[in-house]
Amino acid sequence: METLITILAGVLVTVAVYLLLSRSIIRIILGSAVLSHAVHLLLMVMGGLKKGSVPLLGEVSDRYTDALPQALILTAIVISFAVTAFLLVLAYRTYQETGSDDLREMRGFTDE
Amino acid sequence: MNNMIVMPMIIPLLTGIILVFFRSYIKVQRVLSFLALVATAGVSVYLLNKIQTDGILRLDFGGWRPPYGILFVADSFSVLLVLTTAIVSAIVLLYAFSSIGFKRENMFFYPFALLLVAGVNGSFLTGDLFNLFVCFEVMLLASYVLITLGGKKVQLVESIKYVAINVLSSWFFLLGIAYLYGTVGTLNMAHLSARVAEVGQGPLLTVISILFLIVFSLKSGLLLYFWLPGSYSAPPTAIAALFGALLTKVGIYAMFRMFTLIFYHEPSITHTMIGVMAALTLIGGSLGAIAYKDIRQIVSYNVIITVGFILVGLAVSTEVGFQGAIFYLVHDMLIKALLFLLAGTMIYLTGKTRIEEMSGLIGNYPLLGWLFFLTTLSLAGIPPLSGFLGKLYIGQGAVEAGSYGLLALAFISGMLVLYSLLRIFMNTFWGETIISEEEEVPLKKSLLLPCVLLGIATIALGIGAESLLVYVEDAAYTLMNPEVYVDAVLGNRK
């Protein structure tokens, strides 16, 4: 199971890199969102997938699942949500101002 | 256990949240945000002195003993930076009062500036790697808003790149955390240090450390600085000054923590890499600083040169080198804020940004001219100003470690900093006065006051270096001996 998820994370990273390397802003945003999912999956695998019972007092078992990675992922998902939302609005506002979503046309330092 | 440690983060955070509800009361916002930062500075002075008597302080949130819970750790290094952050941001806010404009004040400028400070202070104080990531994000999200606030075309275009590159590096940060957790199974920095020391820093851990090096290089502008000059030139002066003074320093701080506390076992790989990157940064930054004629670009490239210079102190890894780097960090936060404020004031007064379009300003604004000259001298490291001691110690550290190449580069770049700023000075302040007295834009006292305050601070820091040295020595000692930090955090567990 771990191997499978790792491969899935790898595929997601591939997709994300492809999208990030394009010139269109909206693709870059999608790429960063996909990359965040890949990293979340990897974080989960790193803590080990479900190995035993819930780590609560009163649960009697000889194996417990590590709960920490899930707490980390939850936090990271919230952050990723906020950042992606901000990026989307920013891209829309930039499109309104410049009439373009092509990064190549935004090169160089321009005054006003 | 000391509850005061959380104050430098909580005060700006809560004030920022409260101020959101006072949107239309600009006066209230100004007063409260300034008071919050002054209070933060007061708390940090108290903490700094407490550390000298009681040793490193820590606060376990919710009473969870390390390494299980999240905690804040206050040692001299972090609290020195927290104190400087509070002072610099308070002074920059003074400048913002009369320059940022009603539109931005009405659109939550003060809450976001305070949230930025909260994120910066949190990053300095946290003792947990994942918490560091979260504090970084608090700081970065606030900075995303600040850089786009106002919504001018150039701001939006530049901030797209800034946001994109920072989002990417944040995910790499998380990736590094995932790998580290998978390898050693903890995220508490002191515990990480102990465990890495226990199992030895093998090739796998060294690769992970290089991943962190890349992440923090992107954030601090070490070698990977291509995004920096553009995005630091776009926002209004007060915001650019906050960025220039604070943001890159957080990346530098994180790098110091990582490579003195956790990954210090393979200096021949990691520290050599840092040295090479610092050298290339010095060269690239210097070239940029002398190539451009736009004041904002020159000033932004000066930020990059400093990053390279401070990391020379980390690359050589001697106690004197660390002392120099810490001293220079404190100095640079003050002086970069001053430099950005002065450059912004010049642009505000003349309405021009290129140095060949200004001339003879010293005839119109003598005090501004002398302040700029003072800044130039301080950045070049002329005694008795504050840049001197940091440069001296970093140089001494490089000599002790025998890295003469880095030493030469560091001081040649110092010369080029001097040249690039003198070029601004001679082109803009000297020469024929082209603005007649009738056309002269009056220089408001409220704009000049923060610059004068920062000017006094750089002189005071230079002359009073002796009294600061106690704290700097303690901070460098902790960096040099990571077991001090580890014992303070995990001590009563053993």
C-alpha cells in the first residue's frame, strides 16, 4: 500500500511540474495545488499508513496508528486552501489589469 | 516555563485581529498598532535580560512536555532578532502614518503589518519545525496581501512572481518536513538535533538538509534571488522597507538554526555549499547593484549582497564568525529599513526613480542628504557606525577558518556596496540644484522623523556596541554549542 501511494505521489509531482513549467498563470496555480496534494500524500506515507487502532486512552491494542502526520496534513491543507484562493483572486485581478495571463508578456520591470 | 515568551507573537496577532473591526477608525488603528509594537519591544527587552540570568527559556503549550508538544524557545539569538523586529517595524509604521495613504489604511494595512510581525516573531521563537512552517505561512500570507495592497498594475505583475515562487518553496519546505519525519520520526528541533547526533548524519540526512538549504535560500534570497529585486521595488516605501528589513532575515535565521542545531555534522558538504552560494550571491548582488540606475533596484540588490555577507559567517562556522553574523543581522535590519525609507522619500520628493534624473538634492533637503551619507558609511562599515563590528568579526571568523577566498569576496563586495551607494549620493545629492525653491516639494517632518530615529539607532548601535556584545556573545555561544539548546529543551526529561 505504501509503495502504491508513493507512486501516486510521484505521478502527481510529474503532473505538477509539467503544469508549473507552463506560461499560463492559471496552469501554474493548478500545478501548485496538485503539488500540494502530492506533498500531503507523501507526508501521510512518511508517518506510515493505518497500522493499528486509534491512539486514544482506553483503546487496548499492541499497535497504534501515528496521528501526528494527519494533524500536520490538516494544517497544511488549510494553508494550501488559503494560498490557492489568494492566488486565484490575484490572477483574476492581474488579468483584469493587464488583459493577459501569459507570464511571458509580464516580463521586465515596468513603471506604472 | 515562562508565559512571557509567547507575547511577542500574541500581542501583534491579537491587536491585528482586533483592528480588523476598527476599519474606519484610522486614528485608533495607528495608535493601537504602534503601541502593540512598543509593547512587543518592551517584552523582548525583559526576555533578553531574563535569558542572561536564567538561561534559555521555553514555553510548552498546553503543558505537553517536549518532544511531544509544540513549544516556543527563547535564546539570545532569537530574542535579539525579535527585539530588532519590533523596533524597526514600529519606526516603519511611523513612516507609514503619513505616507501610505488613506486608501491603504482603510483597506487593513495596519492589521496585515501586525500579522506580518506576528509571523516573523513566531518564526524566530518557535522550537518546532512544523510550527516554523506555519509561522512562515502566516508571515508570507500577510506579505502577499501587503505587496498587492493598492492593486497597481506593476504591483500585481510583480507579486504574481513573488507569490508563485514562495508557494512553490513552501511546498518544498513541507516536503523536507515529510522526509525528515519519515527518517528520524520527530519534528521538535532540539529532539531532531539529539536524534540526528545519535544516528549520525548519513547521506540520506545530508540530502534532506540540502533540500532545506534550497528552501531557505529561496526565502532569504541566497543565490536564488531572481525574484527579489522586482518584487521589493513594486510596493510603496513603507511596505518595501518592512520587507527589506524583515523577510529575508527570517530565511537567514532559519538557515542558521538548521545548520548549527541539527545538520552540523557534515560541514565539508553543507557548509561548503553555503560558502559557494554565499560567494556567488555576493558576486551577483554586487553586479546588480552597480549595473542598474533605478534607485529601487540598486537598494534591492544591496539586500542581496547582505544576505551573502551574513552567510559567510555561517559558512566559516567559528564562534567569532557567528558573533559577526548576529551583530550584522541586527545592524542590517535597522540600516536596510533606513535605506529603503530614504530611497522612497527621494522618489516621493522628486517623482523620479532613476539617478540621472535627480541632481543637487542636498541644496533642497540638507538633512536628508546627510542621512543618506550616514547610511552609506554605516553600510560600508566605517567605525564608529554599527556596520563596523559585524564586518570586523565576520572577517576575523573567515581568517580563523582559513577561507581567504570568502574573506576577499566579502570585503570586495563591501567596496562595491560603497560604490553603488556613493553613485546614488553623487548623482542625486551633488551637482547643480535643479529644483527651484518654488517647485520644491516640502519634506514633511513626519517623513523625516523615522529616518532620523533609525539614523540615531545606527550611531547608537555602533557606539554602544559594547553593551550589546554580552547578548551577542551568549547567542553565538549557543549556536556554537548546540547541546546547550538541546539540554534546555529536553533537560528535565532525562
